[in-house]
Amino acid sequence: MSVTRTMVDVNKLALTSSDHISVHVKLPAELAMLCKMTNVSVCDACLVRNCSHFCTKDSYGTAQCSCPSNSTLGANQKDCVDPCVFSNGGCSHICSSDPDTYKVTCSCPEDYELDDTGRRCQLNRVECQDPLRQVYDIITQKCVDKCQQVKCEHNCIVNTVTGLAECQCNDGYELASDNLQCTDTDECAVNNGNCAENCTNSIGSYECSCIRGELDTDRHTCTVMNPCASENNGGCNHICRHLAHKSSMCLCYDGYVLAEDKQTCISKCMEDNGGCGEALCNLTSTGVVTCSCPSDSIMLNNGTACAQPCLYPGYELDMDAGVCRSLCSTPSNGGCSDGCEITPSGVLCSCPAELELMTTGQCIDCPEGHRLKDDVCKVVNVCENGSNGNCSQLCVHVAHKEYHCDCEDGYQLDTDHRCCVYLCHINNGGCEGTCTVNQGQVTCGCASGYVLVNSTHCRERCSVDNYGCINGTCVNHLNGSYACQCDVYKVLDEDGYTCKDRCYIQNGGCNDYCQLINNIGVVCSCKTGYALQDDGLTCTDVDECYEGTSGCDKICKNTNGSYTCSCPPGWHLNTDGHSCTDVDVCHLDNGGCSHTCEDLIGLAYVCKCPVTMTLMNDTRTCIDKCQLYNGGCSHKCNVNEITGAVSCSCNSGYVLQADYSSCQDIDECAAGTASCDQICINQDGGYTCKCHYGYYGYYDFGYCSDINECDNKDNNCSQLCHNTDGGYYCACEDGYRLSTDNHTCTDIDECDTTDMSTRVCGQYCTNVPGSYNCSCRTGFSLVNGNNCTERLTFWNVQEKNGGCEHLCNEMVGAYRCSCRNGYQLNSDFHGCSDINECYNENGGCSQTCTNSDGSYSCSCTHGGYKLSADGKTCHDVNECENKNGGCSHKCANDWGSYHCECPPGYELDLNNRTCLDIDECLSHNGGCDSYCKNTMGSFICSCSDGYSLTSDYLSCAGMLCLTDCFTPKRWVGCLQAQVIQSVFKNIHCYTKCDWSSMSYEVMSMWLAHLYSLEVPSSWFRYIQFPKPNLQLMCLKFICSFTASCTVDINECTKGMDDCQQLCINKPGTFECSCNSGYELVEDGTTCTEIDRCKKNNGECQHVCTSTSAAAVCSCKSGYQLAADKQTCIDIDECAGPATGGCKEVCINLEGSYRCECDDSIDICLEGYKHMPITGQCLDINECEESNVDCTPDEECENLPGIDGKYRCILKYLAPIIG
């Protein structure tokens, strides 16, 4: 680069400064040197810049203007602008600033003062005498009690911390969502009101009741009376089973049945001998009835009769007839095939002389040369005559009196055919060396140093095929060993046989290359970039940068075996990989500008912003005008996309003030625009409706309805309740009067009077609760229930109406009184009283029933219902049919009410009737990549120049020329996001990117810059160099950014993540996460289920089961889970009436239990003993006792039975009963 190309005209620089255009000046090295040589002061960049306040220079001489913290640079980028010019400095009224520091001071007009922010004005505040409980009302200009402004239904207090009035409710109530009214607390909804069983909620209270048992004195616990727990076991003889409160039933042990008294248990053997007939009836320990015989008898086939056993051998008992029969008289002939005889020892079988007797009693005729042996006819064997057939080893029987000799393995029969000779004793087994016999076969062997050849001959080891030595020589040693030997240039491998080149063994000890040279041996050498050390083996890296052999122009970085060249900021590495070339400032990081960088005269440049944005103090960053102090607006800030003008607007319920920036609340209550029925309370941005005491409000619709206290049991009237508008009053039934508390009714004693004029009965009066009964003396009859008259005769019944109050019905010889509809006959059978139809199923009314004299009527609770033609049923009123229910859009009818709805893009106003447009652009820019414009009920996204909306109508994509993404940071952002989907194609750039005169030099700088950013070299294969004087091809990006590559891409919504479950987008990247119950593994994408039992067994004492939600603990058998759901506690199986199923004594153990017997109770029959562990009765084996009287010639046999008998048995005599 020559001096003439980079020289800057000083006059032009001065002219540029006076025109307020130049922003940054960078002096080239040649010009800086010239200024230093000529000592020209105008070359100072700050003098050229001429900033109004502060000027700084960086290490390259670039000048930059800056302002105090409260001010920003103006459009000329050198003069600081008064902060009061922009958004009135954030002040609501008067703004002033210090000319040096630009510190903003806000002030207010008369009768106003600054609030706590120091920027907003409010009316002068008046301090009240009691500031805690009082507040100044700006309308009445008086101090009023805070609780007077809050219409609490119950109580009101002032919070000493916040100073606000708060409503409190009586016990049994809780504050409603409006924080004014009190609603009943449903105590039953929380832990069932601590009730053991049933919990019934009531207005202001609740009540516990029991499903089983009686309510305890604490009014919460239920006590169940268990008759089985009494001393008499519920009157049961065996088992008492508790059924319910004060109820039980008796059961019997197995083998027993319940007697007629349903309490006593009797044995099944006591009824018809248990079905055993003449036999004995036994009851086992398990309750099973078994039939048996005495120990000296045998049970016959019928199972119910016994017979004495046969005492003599040779006889058997007929199990059907019960008599003894001779075995020789039976069809089996005593088991004999021929002769049968009974002897003292039993049956004796016999055969004719020519036959032989088998042990089975059968007779058999064996062939000639055979004898009976072990019940089989066998040939007579000479080998078994004791002489072994004169054979020395083996004698083999062939046939009758025929045999031959044989030898064991390893032996051979001699010529005498009787003696056996060892195989190695015959000609040494044919072996030249040693002879051994193994499994009958001869094996030859050789002495040390020799090997076997042809299975029998021995040869010296190395004489046989060099004995496996490869590329070497086999050498025998005197001790019989051998070894493979290699020449001087080879070495023996680990296998002990192969001789290899020394370079093949551990590379000859060389670090890199190994070469074997004759007469020299191993010679080592190194790879390029490495040097051989003095040891002739090791290679170390050559530092080309230190030795100055790299050829790098600016920066050299040594690497293992090589080096890399790079350039300092402001320079590009050329295609030769060594030299550096200076870069245009705007091409380097876009001059640091966030948006547009514009070149000026010389090396200066200026940053510019879109019309809707303004430049920050750093003179590089553009920010939306509404993002800076919200554009001075107190609520909403809007920027005109064409002119860039800022305008303010207010939220619903507010109006814009004369300063066009502040918003003031609209008092809908004072303006009369609120739709409240009774009480209207203004709030910031809206209002709320309230109702007077005695009314409940449909606040969503603005009207109040009377509360029918008589329906919700809040009235506390003991008898009758009458609802009034906004209240109610109590009344009493006839015969009762209202007490002074105006709620309780007490009985009137109509008979308690001595004044005859006030007496209710003509003669006798008897007071009863709520009424009285009149009676008469003998000869008189009661008339109209009160008066007495002489008893009427049959003939004057019609004349006196029979004394009936309503109707008199004549009968034969008598009469009967009756009443009109709606009345019932009194106990005097003459008078009539009104029937209260409302007491019986509410008179059939679906909502409210009102009784009247002789009749009743039905009504509905509020205006949302209307009485049907049947006069009883209330049906819903469709308010939407009348002027759409007052809704601006859609009206939806509900049962007894209705509500308004809005279409998509709208939301209900505070009056819950009017639909207002939702400004979607205020929330996350409506999801738009670039620009968002609100419309009625919707919004529209748009893109910057050169971009267009994609198919989702939110994202922007388009063509960016080389210069637009030249900035390194943006390149890296794009590459890291992996959104480059196509590269250079034959598409012309936009007119603003005219590269028709671009040379290879610029392209090489761009490539060098990518290389300095360590871009993967594999990407360079996509780049094609344009031919000279041709349009440079552009790089096409399919990215999700507006004007640069720095806008974040949501990889989660575009399917660019590889998360297994959840994807969380983050600036410039994304992060994987997992659903509840799973955790991320080391790869950062895969989720695995959390083993919640892995750590400390999930805090479980016994068994832990891991689920997706938590670790679930359980217990081993015999334990149950404690209240902490982790610890296991022992189950007391013996507790309760079941007593673990034990018949007598139950002993609890840790994790188990055992049954034992009460030693004072003998439950086993004679001859049996009780087993404590199993609870069974086992037979006593008397034969094991020492007092058995059997003789030494006798054997004791135990006999199970009731009497515990035994018997002594001889081998052939009849048994003796002991």
C-alpha cells in the first residue's frame, strides 16, 4: 500500500468536522508516521472530532465522543442532547437539567408535590391526626376512617404494618375473594374437621357424627361398644365376634356347633354319636369328626362297626362279616399254587418232588442244567465254582459248562490261554525309548533332548526341521534343552522361535522412523517439524517461531510439528497463510455498529439506526425508542414505523393527560359509567361493585340480590323465619311466644290464668308444648275444642252441627267431624287446624315453599329463575334472550345465571360485559422475529428489507449478501446454530451489495478471516472463487434472524434439538431437560428414570419401591407403616378380639407372634399331650416310657386311641393286650 493511497486531506477532515458528519477517525500507520515527522497538531483525532463534552481514543488512534450518564449523543454524533428533550426527562410535569452534568430535576405546579419516585406529581398530602386509622379523602377534603371506606361484612381492622384497612370474619367464617364479604368455612374440607367418622358442615360451624358407635365427650371421637370385650365374653361359650356397636354373635371352635341358646357350644359327637354308629366318635384338634375302634378292635368296611382281630397266624378277618377265616380256604389258597397248610407260624406252601418252591409260594420246574436261585432258573456257571475256572484274571462264562479266560486292560493272554502278561514286558511295547500303558494302550516316550518320530523312534531335537526356529538356528544343549539363535542384526521375538528385524521390535527404540542399515545397525530419523536429539532416538518439536523460520508476517503460534500464522485486529491473513493485509473498518465487525455502518471521507465511519430506534451513548448500539424510559410514557408506548414518532396510550380504565405521556385513572363511579346496583368502589384502572348487608352480589354482572337468610340456616330462628328485603325476622308457631333475643320460641301456658275473661277452655285445661287440651265434666261434650256443652243427643246433631268446627257427617246412630282441604282434625275430634304442607318434602316446591292458612305457595330464590305453570318447579331464565344479556359479543346462558364471552384476540373488561382488543405485540413481540403490528382481534408480523415471512407467519428468512454477514461474531453465531443449509449459488446480490469490481485480494481476506476464527476446514470445499471482473456469488442463508445473525433461534420449536423429553431454548443455544421423575444423563439429551431408592434406601426402614413421583416405602410381613410413611412398626397381632387366631394364649413377637396354651386348661384327651407351638394334641407313645411291661422276647407296638394303649408282639404268637 502506497502513501498516496492512504493520505488524508487535512482540510477535508476539518470541513467534515464542521459539518458534524465524521464520527470515528483511524489514522493509518503511514499517516501517523508523517504526522509525527511534521509535528502537525491537526492530526490529533480528538481535535478533528471536536466533541462537545468528552473524547477518548483507542490504541489505534480512533476518536470517540461520549456524554455524561444522563445524556445521549445527538444526530451529529458529537454534541450531547439535553435529557429533558427526550420524554421530558421522565418527569410528569416540569423538567430542568444541569448544563454541565445534565442531571435531571423534576418539579411540580402549585398545589402539587413530587411522589416517592421524584418524577411524578400528585396533590399535596394532608397529614391526619391518626395516620394509622385515617386517610385524607381528596374529594371531601377531610380525614376519614379507613374502615368507613371498606364495607366489611363482619369486622374491620387496620394493619399496623401496611397501614391498610382489612376485613376480618367471625369464627367459622373466612374472607371471600372480594376481601369484604365473609363466607362459611367448610371445616369438614380440612382433615374431615378432625372428626373420627362423619363431618357435617353448617353455616359458621360443623358437627361430627358416628357411623358406628357413639360420639365421645370430645365431640369428635367415636366409641364403639364391643360386647365381646366384657368379662363374660359376650355370653359366648367359645368365640365372640364383634359385629357392630353393641352387637355381637357367638361362634364355636371347629368340631362344635351352637346350641339352641345361641351361646353354648356342644361337640358334634354329642349329636347321633357324630354318625359313627357302634364305633367311637373322636374330635381332632382341627375340629374334624373321625370314627375309630378300641385298641383291641378293627374298623370294618362300613366305617361304623368294630370287630376283634384274628389272634392266630394263617387266619384273616372278613372286613364285611367281621369273622376270622383260614387263608387256605380263601380263593387265593393262602398264596400257594399247590399244597397249603396252616401251622403255628402261619401258612406253609408245598410242591411235588419234581418241582421247586419259590418264595412267592409258587411251584416251578427248572430245565436241565439249571437250578432255582433268587426265584429264577439259572444255568450252572463253572466260573462260580470257586476256582475261577483256573484263570489268572477274568473268567468268562459262555454256556453250560463252557467258558474262557480273559485279561484286564494293559495285559495280554499268554499262550497257555490262562495267564495274563503286562504289554510293556513284551518287546518293550515296540518302543525305542520308554514304554508306558495308559487305558490299555501302549505309549512310547524319549529321553531329554530327543523327540518322538513315527510314534516309536527317538531323534535329537534340533535335527528335526530345525525344531521350529524361523530365520534362526536351533542349538542343542548338553542338559537336553535347546534354544533358537539369531544373527547380529536380528532379535528373537517373544514367542522364542522367530528372529525379526530390530526395527520391528518396539520400533528399534526410535521415537519416529526406524531404518536398519547393514554394518551399522538401527538408524533413527524424525518427522517434518521435529529434530533428533543427542541420544539418536528421541524426537522433539522444532519451534519455527523462535528460530525465525516460519515466514509469518505478524503473529506466529508454534504447534506440535508445525506452526500457524495469524494477524492482529484490523488485519486479514492472506491466502499464502503468512502475510497480513489491512481491512476497511466497516468490514471489521461492522465498525462495532449494531445496525448500519456507513463509510465517510477517509477512514472515518458513522453508525446509524432505523427510524424506530435511537443511538445509545456508546454511539454504536441502536435501541427501540420505547425501550428507553418507555418513551416517556407512563403506560403504553408506540412508535410510528414510517415517521419514527413516539406516541403514548393508556391501559383500559385510564385517560391520557394533556402532557400526552401521563395516564390518569377514570373514576367510573363518579362519572356514572359503572354498572353497579348498590355500592360502587373506584379502583386504579377500573371499579368494583359491592352490595349492602343482607344482599349478595352478582359482581360480574353488577347487580345485587336479596339473601334469603331463611334458606341458608344462618337465621338461628328456633321455629319460623320470614325473609325480608335485606334482612329477616323470626316468628313462632301457635302456642309459642318469641323471647327477648328475637330468635328463640318458648311455650305459652294457656292454662295459667285466673281471669275468666281470658280463659281458653270452658271447663278443664291441660297445657301441652305449643298448645293445650280442653276437657269437660261428665255430661258435657267439648265443642270447637274449647267450650263445653251438654252432651248432644242423636236427635239434635243437625241443629248444633255436631259441635264440629268445619264439617259434620251423620252416621247411623252417631256422627263424625271432618275438615276442609288444607286442615287436619284436632285431638278433640271436633276442631280443625292448618296443615303446614312445607314441612313435608318442602310442599313439592323445587326451591322456596311458603305456608298459608289452609294452603301454601311455591316461589323461586332470585331473578335467574322463573316459576313454571305447575306452580312448583323453577326453571332457568335465559338472560341472553334479552338484549344479549348486555354482552358486547357472545352471551352464554348458565343455570340460574349467565356470563359473557369474547372471540379470540379479545378479553373481557372489568365490567365483565365489554370485550376489549388484546395487544399481542406487548407480550414477547407477539412471537414475531422482526416487527409486530397490532390489529383488532389479531396482529400482523413483518420483516426488514431483504427478508420475507416464512410459512409460520412469525419467522423471517431471506438472502444476505457477503457484507451483511461479514462480521465475525455473526458468522460464528450462524455456524454454532448450524443453520447454514446452502452456500454459494449463482444468485446476484441486492443492488446495495455491488461487488462487481471486487478482486481476489478481498476474497482472500475474507477466507483468511474465517481461518483466523478457526472455522472447520471442511466448510471451505463449498467456496468457489469467481472469475475476474464477474459478479461475486452470494452466500445464501436460511436463518431465523432479522437484520443480523445475532438474533436467537428457538431450536426447540424448529425441531433442531435432539432432546429425548423436554427442550428449553436459551440465547444462542438450547438445553435439554426431563419430565418429573426423570433425570438427565451425561450425554445431555437422554433422560433416565430416577432411582429414588438408590440413596439411603429412599429413607425407608424396610422395603423401598421407586416410582416416577416419589419413593414409596413398605414393610416386611408382621410390620405396618408408621405415620411418617418411612418407619415400620411391629403389628400386635394379639391385640383385638381376633387374638391372632390363637385358641388360648397369644404372645406378640417382633414382626410375628406365637400361640401358647393355658397350662390350667387340659384340652387333650387321655393318652394325648398338647404341643404349645402348633397347638395340636399328639398321641403319647407309651412304648417310649420306662414302665412298659413287655419281655425281652417281645416288641412294643404303640396304639393310638383314647385310652393310650400299647401291645407286646411275638413273632408267631397272638398279641398280648397290655
